[in-house]
Amino acid sequence: MDYFLVVLFQIVGTVGNLALISVGLAVIFGMMRVINLAHGEFIMLGGFAAIFSTQAGINIWIAMLVVAPLSVALLGVVVERLIMRRLYGRMVDTMLASWGLSLLLIGLATTFFGNRVVGIAAPVGSFRVGGYSLGAYDFVLTGVAAVVFAGGYLLLRMTRAGLIARATMQNREMASSLGIEPSRVYAVTFAIGAGLSGLAGGLLAPISGVLPTMGVAYVAKAFITVITGGASVVTGTALSAALLGSINTISTFLTTPVVGDVALLLAATIFLRLLPTGITGRIFKGAP
Amino acid sequence: MNSPLTLPAICRSARAHVALAAIATIAAIVILPQAAPLYTLINVTLYLSMGVFALSLALLWGYGGILCFGQSAFFGLGAYAYAIAAINFGDTTLAAAMAMLVPAIFAAGLGYFLFYGRLNDVYLGVITLTVTLILFKLINSTGGDAWRIGTARLGGFNGIPNTPLLTLPFSRVPLTPAQMFSLAAIALFGVYTFSKGLLATRFGRAVIAVRENEMRAELLGYNARRLKLSIFVISAAIAGLAGLLFANSVFVSPTMFSLSMAAQVLIWVVVGGLGTLFGPVAACFALQMGTTALGKLGIVDPNIVLGVVLIVFVVFVPGGIQPALANLLARLSASRSPAGDGVAREVTR
């Protein structure tokens, strides 16, 4: 019974983790149909922002939840102005340019921060279930992920800004002819997406440590989660994180973490063969 | 066609390209082993293997229209297949065939899911990238004695340092660096000629037709999914060959699967020019030499340079170097002789 509970907690933790690292990518992909290949590096920079501001004496919660997302969102604004804006409508070129950005950011981080792992202590301890000890921090991650997703859903569903965003997503030309400026919507979206990646990086810093090349580890999982989810940003990502996170955790428990990752990928590949447009391309169509 | 010996005419003729490449290959094989020191020779062999790698993606992406972010998966698989087979068989000829066969089979399996699932370019790029990352992870975790295939230890992140060198068939004497260089040069020439020939066949033209307009090609009766799968498998086999050559000039290691490897080959094709074969190879040589020199100086991280090059080319020179140069050449000759006007228009398209 205890063992079952532990597995269950692990599944919840993995799902929350997966949802958190994917949401920034999902926002940008859902709005612009562009895969931001510098996503992993945005996570990395969020981690560095959280660690450096903690070291500078800022409260760790503020560093993780405020400083990290804001600083990466700021970077997102700059990147959108300098690079992405020139490439709208050229989807493949946007991906290539963002990959260039990813390499550039890795290089810059290695040069300025050094090629070593830096970390901070997790602000919460652990608790016990029967004979097992579990990290309470997983629940913080899952909780934040839940808040972000609930907030995103409400924002898209209830507010005027959300209405504009959904309109632009569905039909750019129509939205534009009704007086909405797509380039402004895109700029805001890119900044929000970058900010959410930064938030994920800040929250992950205490458990994984931060390294200039760490982005690679998250980028693949995030992509797979987002494209398995399909067109709907909030619903799709949440559903596919739940599905793939469960598959990953269960196969990790049965075998090794590496096989767990392989199982995640395999499941996603077969899944996309069956549902090429992702979960929300067929089921839950039209949900935000 | 009236004056076949003008510069633009040579630039357009596939036969002239192959002839020029043959001359360059022969000249390199004759001169370089005599003139260059051993270190340079081995380095150039490495560049040649990378050139073959660049061609594999130039063919797949430039002509097949399939953007594969994980071409390094096939590169690495080819090298590992070769090393494992060579250690187990004790003979390298069959192992060399495995280097092309294993990536081709892997590509056939992966491609079935990709193309018959009708995934479009973004999904395709992401899946291929993810497969590569997973392979990279998997190979890195194979340290220790438990991970072995036959008598070959996979060696985790150390790779397989005792990769056997190629021998001639039925011989136990490994090739000398000079012979290895010649083999690599011939392989590059061979793959170049093969690609040119392939693109001129009915199959090659159909592949290009699918790139131009998949729907129209299908309505005309071509099986777009099978064509895409075929060019994907061919490209994987070429990448495997590149991996074989790479393994023989360095040794087999997990970095062959790495993201920077996958990024590099993409950058060569972008810089050289999409839809060209010579451009990517030239860009590969130039950038390899550039990053090696920078690495020696140690001032700038090579990642910064590669990243900036990729961004600058995508934003400012989206066609790549070769088309830009061809246009320039055509414009120059057009301004010299009014008769060349038609040529200029044709190259500009």
C-alpha cells in the first residue's frame, strides 16, 4: 500500500514537472505555430537568474517565482524584436534561427558563468510515507504547474485579452481585419512564453542544479509533450503531460530512468502515428 | 547552349560539375599525401567525412524537402554499427556494409511512423531531434561491462576507443593515413556523383516534385509517402557512410549523436544553400577550418560563432552562399554581354 502511494506521488510529481517545462513552449507554439528551439536555454537562464538573485540575498521564493520569469521574459522581448519579428510567416526559418539562438546562449553562458553546475538548496524538506521518504518540493512544482494551468485557462476563457489571443490563434487574417494587430499579440505571447520557461527554470534550479548545457535535457521532453498535446495550449499540454508523465514514471519504476525516457518517446511517436494532430486535434477540439 | 564553354554554362551543366569534382579529387589524392604533414592529412580526412555528412542532409532537405534535425542519429549509428561489427567479425569489409545498412534500416522504421503518419515539417523536425537526443542519452548510459554486444563493449560516454581501422578486403593490414585519405576523397566524390545522378533519374525528379507540391504530385499518381521514405533511407545510408569515415579518422564516441553535431550539419546546408550540393560541402570545409582555428585560439566559444552564423544566414542570406554567388556571377556576365541575359534570368529563377 505504501509502495503504491509512493508510485502515485511520483507520477503526480513527474506530471507536474513535465507540464511545467512544457508550458512556455506550448504558449509560443499554440499561438505562432513556431517551435522555439531556444526553449531549453530559456529554462537554463531562468535557473541562473534564480540562483544569482538568491546569492545576492533575495528571498528564494521571490527569486524563483518573480525574478526568474521576469528576467527571461525581458530577454524574450529583446529576441522577438531583434530576430523573430523578421521571420514571421517563415516557419522553418524561425525554428532555425531559434536553434542558432540556442547555440549562442549556450556559448555565452559557458563563457560568462563557466561550464560547471551551480545550485541552491531546496526551500522545503521531505516527508515520510510508511518506510519511504519523499521530497515535498515535488508538490511545490506540481502546485505551481496547477496554478499556471488554471490561470491560463481562466485567462483565455474569461478575459478580453484571452479572447483576442484565441481569435488570433484561430484565424490571423480575420483577427487582423477586425483591428487586432497580430504582431503585437505575437510579441506579448513570445514574452509570456519566455517568462513561463524562465519560471520553470527558476523552480527547477534547486532540484537539478543549473549548467549552461542543461537545456538539452528538457527540450526533447517539452517538444514531445507539446506536439502530443496538439493545438490547444492549456488542455492539450495538461492532458499529454498527464499521459506521458504516467508512462514515464511507471516504466522508470519497472526498469531504469533511461528506459523510462525511451518509453516516453516511443509512446509519443506511436501516438502521433495514430493521432497526427495530437490529442486536441481530434478530441477536446476547440478547448483553449 | 550555343556557347557551352562560357562560365555560366559550366555552372549549370551537371556533367561539368562531376568532371570538375573528379579533377579536384584526383588532384587531391595525388598531391596532398606528398605535400601535407600527417596531422593535416588526418584533419582533412575528417573534413572529407564531414563533407559526406553534409551531402546526406543536402540531399534530404534541399531536394527532398524533409527537414531532419536529427541527421546525427544516422551518423552515429553508422559509426557504432561499424565498430561493433568490426570487433565481432574481426573483418572490416562486412562491417563497413553494416555502417550503411543499420542506419538505413533504422531510418526505414522511423520514417514509416513519420511519413505514413503524414507529419508535417515542424513535427518531423521535432521527432527526429528527439530521437537523436534519446539515442545520445541511451548510448551515454551504456558504461560498464553489462552493456556489450557480442565482444564489443559500448563504453558509455567513453565511446569505443579501440575502433578497428578499415583494411582492404581479405587483408589484415589497416589502411595507412594516406590510403584512408584517398578513400575518403573517393567516397565524397562518389556520393556527390551518386546524388547528381539520382536527382536526374525519374525517381529523383519525382522526389523534387513532392518537395515542390506534395498534393499535386499525389494527384498525378506519385506515392509521395513512399518517395519521402525512400529518400530518407538513402540519406540515412549516406550519413552512415560518413560515420564510418569519421570513425576511421577519430574513433567512435557518443558525441557523434550530440546536438552540436546535428546543429553543425544543418548550419552547413543553410550556409551553403538549400537545394545545392556543392555549397553545403564548401560551407562544411570552411566552417570546420574556422571553428578549429577558433578552438585553437580559445578566445570565443565555438557555440557562439555557430549560433551567430546560423542566425545571420537565416535572417539576412536565407538562400545561402551558392545561390547568392551564382546570381552574382550571372549578373556580372549578363552586364558584360547582352546575349547572356537569358542565362541570368534562368539562374535567378
